[in-house]
Amino acid sequence: MPHEALPKNTPALDDDRQNDRPPQHHNAETGVIRSNRELEAKTDEQKAPGMATGLKELYRPDERHSWDDWCPDDIATSADDPAITAKYAVVVRKQPDRSGKGGLMLHSITVQSPLIRKVLSKVFEDFRGLSTKPKDLTFTHPFREFFYRWDSFHAHIAACKDHLTIEHMEILREVVVPQIQPHIDTRDDLVKHGLISYAYLWALFEPGMEIYAKVNKHDRIFLLSETRYEEEFFRLSCRYVDYNGKDFGYISTSMTLRAFDGVIPISELDVLPAQFHSDPDLLRTRLWNRGKTFENLAGVHYKGYTGQYIPKRTFSFGSNERLMESGRIIIDAKLFYEYSSSKSPHLSSLPGSTIETIDVREAGYMELLRRMQYPMPKPTQFEPTSSSNGKAPVQVLSELEYRLCTPQLRGFALSFNEWSTFYVDCVHDITFSIEAFPRLVLPFDYKELILAFVASQLSCNDTFDDIIQGKGEGMIILLHGEPGVGKTLTAEATAEEMRKPLYIMSAGELGYSAGEVEDNLRKVLQISTKWGAVLLIDECDIFLEQRTISDMERNKLVAVFLRVLEYFKGLMFLTTNRIGTFDAAFQSRIHLTINYPALGFDSRKHVWRTFVPGTSKDATVEHTPKHAISDADIHALASIELNGREIKNIVKSATLLSTSKRLPLSMSHIHTVLRVKGIELADN
């Protein structure tokens, strides 16, 4: 296993110096220094390779020379010849210490004894980057492998029963102990007092251990791969578990600890071994639970979200995190990497993972039918529309891998129409509003007709599809009328009643050329179909008006729009503020058209009652009304000719004003907002 050179302030892992040098002979022509010091084998020359119970010591004056005996009479022969060294159980190589301490330092240890290799295979089992199978098993200075498995090394020697194996292991131990034991003692003394020095960070962090760090205010556990000292940092290379929309796997990353003087408490390190956390058992339990949730959220899920999230768009300054309160999200890592221009991470496979199929979609169709007030044909079983029939094969993670899972999820923020990264701890189930659809200001028969269309489409009971398979399977509802009369609210309430996501797209976001519109529209339709979402294309006037001979570019847009809609299989709402003259081709493709007249007096009263808040949930004003607005006040407010959006904004502003003063909402707050807007309320 290769090792990095330690910085100057790091103690070498070889403190015993060969100050008593053997007799030397210097050849002026070659510069080779030789000695005949050697522990001779206790057996004869005919022993099998590596079976001679002996130690072969080799030396070299520097890197330019080959390894040799201390043999002044045969300076031209390299002693590192397999023919010479092969019989020995252990071969050690020494060279002059260049650190300024003088003497000789141990360069490497080659284990040739198959008996030793058999024991070491157990000592270093699962040690990353080390295999005891090759015949040339060489350990190089500073021999960290032995340091990290020191207790195991001694335990396996003590467990040896075979006499020859014990002899071979004792040879290796005599070489290794002086290199390792002083550092074990120093490390143990520091750790006993809860301290560590920069020079001994390597001794604190063992490859393969769980390490803890707080990343973006979230507790994390990583699996340590290796460490190394750099010019001003101690780098820890590690791994964690992530999901790319198809598979779970390891992602490699690294963290650094800046150099420091003296000793500091281990608890003050930005990264520390997980066992040094203030409550390691609680930490592991919490992260195990979070990892289990992360695994369960593989695939596609429609969820609620409250907390920090990271939008895909980049910012020139400040933190990338933004706050979302009571928002709706789609968790879908596969589409995130496919459509957000983010590169899918390279995952290393997990060892020993098993595969099972889990349900990753949620359906509210049966609940919708139970709440409908009119008889319906018995529906077929609802199956989510996706390439995997609502199921996704995922690995079943191990106990350790649950703890290593990233806290981040990828998907789409429906509240802000952007691909984003979310945090597992901020995801929650959605509490659907049962009042949204009943509060719609629509004639009752329109509501029932919308629900009938929706239920029929979802249950696949529509027997009036196009003759050509795949065409005409969608449901398109056109909503037209002035701004603020409830068009968008109708789509929102319908999606809420269906317990499905609402994917809102402005017609302007589709592009302005025929090619752009076709590509973007196909993408939007594919996404909404996979998510089982209700699609709302807002302000699509440009696509609906009658085509003319003079405007060829717009004619192309309309033709593209019509062609793509033919094969849409979901529920779509189109909204427009002005009706004008419909293109005849659109009239035949729209299943239901709803005209929204300007709000009348009774409708405005309904809207005011809808938006004026109810009982307070604030503990400081518990059991007190959140407003002091009477029916007479509502009656007076309804006399003002306002649309629904304007009423909503007035109530929102007045509520913020009352909240800032810690008072229930009253007419005085609404009067203030109306005056700012230049609206006068007639006296009763």
C-alpha cells in the first residue's frame, strides 16, 4: 500500500536508530558501503522459498544504488537477487537516515514466508488497498498498516499454535515492534487526555473508520479511505452513499484539517472519528433513520417540504440555500440529472447489495372516488404512468450504508418551478386541503363536470379515444376570463382534490420558435405524465387565436402545439385572459371550456370569506379570533369591484400588518392597505 511522505513536523515511524554500525568497507570506485551483518537461517540452503527461519538484512547508501549485503569482498554482487534472498522468511532493507538524525532507517519489509502471509491475511482482512496474496508482500516506511492493526497483529500471533509459524511471526515482530510501539504509546497518551497534535493526526484516523463532520449544518458520517499530509493541510479522502435515480453507490470526496501548533482537544476538530462524537450512539441511530428514509425516497415521490433547499440556478453572491415554507416538491433524481444540466455523479458499486422492488408512487384516486357525490362506473385499478409502472428497483442498503447516506435529495420545487436539491429532514407528507375545491367560485354543475372528466381520465374508462392508438387519450380543459377570477385556482383546487401535483408552465417559457416550443413542450408533457401531474399552461393566447395567412411564424407555433397535444395522456388546463377568435383546430381538441365572468357581488363576498383567516394558531393569542371582521364588514368590502387576486393580496398585506403589531386582523388594517392602493371604501 503506497504511503505519503509525512511533513517535517511529523515524527517518523522509525525512532530506533542503528547507531552501532557494523564493520564497513568503502569502495572508492563504486561508492558502495558493505557489511556482512546477517542473521543466518537455522536451516540449510534447500529450504522452500520463504521457509528458512531467518532474517535477511540489506543496505544501500542512497537511492542510486541497489540493495546489497554488508560484504566487503563481493561489492559487485547485488544481494537483492531472488536467488540469494528467496529462502528467507523476512527480508528487511535499510538505508542512511536523511532526516538529520543520523544512523540507519528501515526502508521496507518484504514478507516471503507463506506462514506469515497466512496470518497477515487475517490481520489485514478488509484493509483497503492491501492484499496479502502476492508473493512479493512488501511494507514500506512508515508501516502504517501495522499501526492501524496493532492489536489484531499481536492477537493473531498469540493465537498461533504451529511452532514454525510462531518462529516466523516472532522474526517479523522483532522488526516491527521498534517501528510502531513508540507511536502507539504517544497516540494512546494523547487520546487518554482527549488531545491530539497535528503531527499525530494520522494516528487518530484509521482508514476504514467512520468519521464525523457537520456539512451545511447537517450531521454527516463518512467512510475514511485514506489520509495524507499536504503542505498546509491534512487531507482525509472518504466516501458516502448517494443515489443517481437508478442505483445507489459510493461517491468519493475529501475534507481537510488546517495545520495547527501544539495540541488541541479532539472535540474541536472540524472532522473527527465518529466514536469521539459527544453521543456516538444517538448520532448513529439518527443517521441510520435518515438513511432509511433516504432509501425509501428513491424513485418518484410527491411530498411536502419546509426548510432550506438549494435551487439549481447559480447566484453571483451569498449562500445558494433558500427557504421554502410549506411547499410542494417532486423527488425525482433521474429527471433532475436528465433535465437540470447537472452531471449525474459517478458511483462506485456497493459491496453485497441486494435488489428488491419497492413502490415509489402515491395515488389518491380511490380516495377521490369515495368523496365524489355521484355514481361512477367501477374503475379499473389505478397504475401510475411511468416507465417502471410506479415501481423502481433499488438496492437494500446495509446498516453502515444507511449511516453513510447523503442527507440531500434531488428533484423539482413545484412552488418555484425549478430543479433543486432538498434535505431529507425537511421532507414531510402532504396535508391536502379538503376545502380547496368546495370553495371554488363556480356553478356546482361545472365542479361536478370537472371531477367527472378527471375521474374518467384517471380510471382509463374513457372509451372515446382516437381511432389511432395513443392519440386523444388526454383531457384538455380551457379556462378563459379576466385576471383574478379563479382560473389558476381552479387548476390548483382540482389537483388538490385529486391529490396530484400541479405542474405550472407559462406559455412564454416554452420558447418563441417552432423548434423551441416543440422540444420544450414535449419535455413538459413527458415530465407531467411521469409524475402523474395536472399540467397548467398559463396565458397561452398565442396558441389559441385563429391562424392567419400573413403570420407564418405563429402558424408554425400553433401547428406544433396542436400536434404535440394530440398524444398527451394526462390532464391539462389551458388559461387565457382574452378569448378572441378560437382557431377551429383547437375547438375540436378541447374537451371542456369554462368562461369566468368578472366577479359579482356574491362571488366577491365568497372570496373575501375564503381569504380572511380563521382561528389563530399562534400560542401568544391562543383561543382568540385571528380577525375582528364582521359579516357587515365583509358585505361592505364585497361592494368594491376587485378580482380574486386583488382581494387575496389585500388580505395578505393586512394580515402581515396586523401580525407585526401582534393584533388580530381588523378593518383598520384593511382600510390602511386600501388607502395605500388608492381605494376608498364607501361608508355604510
